[in-house]
Amino acid sequence: MRKALIAANWKMYKTPAEALAFVEAFLPLVASHTRDEIVLFPAHVSLPTVIPAVKNSNVLVGAQNMHWQAEGAYTGEVSAGMLTSLGCTHVLIGHSERRQYFCETDEIVNQKLKTALANDLVPVVCVGEHLDEREANRTEEVLRRQVGRGLINIAPEEAGTVAIAYEPVWAIGTGRTATPELAAEAHLIIRSQVAQMLGREFAEKLRILYGGSVKPENAPALLNQPEIDGALVGGASLDPASFAKIVQYTTF
Ligand code: PEP
């Protein structure tokens, strides 16, 4: 059984004070929840506020992005060492918004992934096709390329903690959700690509999350799909009650 990872991606929302207010409202709602791993991804400026606020709880904190170099003249960037020094445990890599607006390529994803693993951060590597690629029946090709290049030159013993988030770009922030069957189909492609690269045993343990307009209403159907090992939630994770409902999805 793969333990599901339910993650909140707050993108460029919430000041540190607003992030703290979320945590204070959210922690009591999920205090007894042990079934799934819960991770919040606030903006960098809120990390020093959110990390101490979740201490001794069942909630972990990750960063939305980082540079692959240890340090250097990279204005505006943060390093893996800076994140771990704060107590960050996870990091998002290659979110489609980073690929689209900040020109992140599969090669950059690969460099960041290696750095995250070397620094004991749990990387959540995001992949997913655009609408025109799906409509042109290119979903499999896109996913195999993103996973193939993103995870290249990484040995199974190094890659232990990596998780992948399948986020079809047409479903992010649009209110359009992939059906559980369609998401599961994509997850099987990703798992088969990972099996080719890192072996079947590794692929069977790999957590593949779904992301794209996950809401309290559609979370149970998605998360009960055996191929879906968690969710990366944007908009619906900004409200504590809504995100708590997603975390506490009923199993059937
Ligand atoms: C995301 O930010 O990764 C995401 C899936 O956003 P939303 O849930 O708003 O579609």
C-alpha cells in the first residue's frame, strides 16, 4: 500500500499572517488524521512562519521551487540548503506554471531533482500535457518525455523518496477535472516509464499524485482510484475547511 500524499500548493497567495491563520484553523480539523501524509507548500516568505506553527503536528511543509545550485549569484533564488535549514521537508519541481512562465525545461527539472535528493528533500516532480497535446493524442509521448528527461541519470537507490504529480495543464485552475479513469490511464503511462528507467519494484512503490481542480466534491472519486496516490491541490487548498475535507475523503 502506498501512503497517499495530499498537498496544498498555495502558489502566490497568502501573506505570512494569512498563512498562519490558515494553519491555526486547519490543524485542529486534521489533528487525528494519520491515513495520509499532509504537506503545505506556502510561498517562500511564509516558510519561517508556517514551519514552526506546524511543529509537533501531522502536517509537513515544503517549498514551491528552489535553485539547483548550492549558492551563487542567482538573484531572487533560494537553495535547497536554505530550505532545509528552515525545516522544509518537501519541494515542488517543474510545476506547469514554472515551465510555462519561467521557462523551466525537463533538463532544469532533472538538475533540481538531483539537488533535492542530495539534500534529503522529498521532490514532487510535476508533469502533464497541454490541451492541444491531449487533443492531438500526444499525451503518452509528452508524459514519457517529461518523465524520461526529468528523471534521467538517477539511480533507484538515489531516487527513493521522489513522488510525481500528474497535472494535466488543461485542468489546473480551470474547474475542469480529469475523470478518475483518465487520470489513472495517465498514471499507468508514468508508472510504466518509471519502471523502464528505475525498475518495476521502484515503480510499484512510487507515489503518483493527481492535480487539476481537485475539490472536496471530486476528491473521493479520484483518490479511491488505486492508481492515484494523493492529490496536489491549488485553489481548493486555500481555505482550511475545504482542504481538510479533501484530506478526509471517504474511502469506498
Ligand atoms: C496546482 O496548483 O497544482 C493545481 C492543481 O491547481 P488547482 O487545484 O487550482 O487546479
